[in-house]
Amino acid sequence: MNEVERKINKSLHVSETVIIDMIANAALEVDGVAAIARRKKNPTRLLTNSKQVRAVKIELAGDVLAVTIGVILKDGAKAVTTAENVQDKVKSTVQNMLNLTVTKVNVNVVNVQTEA
């Protein structure tokens, strides 16, 4: 008897917007993060009609991902501790959900939200 091997090509395509939303949601789960910073308006984005407003940038090369994210901290949150927690949370979320290797997560503290 001959064995018949079936090879099934499987692929998963995830849009950059979904990855960015996943990263932003993971960062928002970290204690001390009030919000994700918004991107500054620039003419290029206005011309291309980009709807991406969050300050999250990803660089994907194959299955290796580098992330830069801007966060707004809650009043009284420790910046270094919160940034490290954001790095850990984003890295673990992306690696667990998408099976991508995250080489670095740069966290920019853009502002601190004060109590009104």
C-alpha cells in the first residue's frame, strides 16, 4: 500500500491595523497607563488619508517584529516601572497571539494625565 501524503499550505494574514490595536490594548492593560498617545498631524498622513491616529509604530521583517509605542501615564505612576511593564506585556501578548518574535519594544512616555 502506498501512503498518500497530503500537504496543506496554511497561512494567516493579519493586517497592520489589527496588530497595532492588539499592541495598544495590551499596553492599556498595564497599571499606570492612562492612554495611548496620538500621532501628530503631518501633511503626508493627510494626503494618504491614513486613519491611524495612535502613536504605535511597527516594523515587521518576516516573523520578527519591532514596536515603538507612545503612552500617557496616570498621575503618580512610576515611569520606568510602567514602561518596563508595557514592554513585557506587549511582547508576551504579540508572541502568544501571533507567534511572532518581538525583538524590541520602545516605549515613549509622552505625557502624564493629571487629575482634573
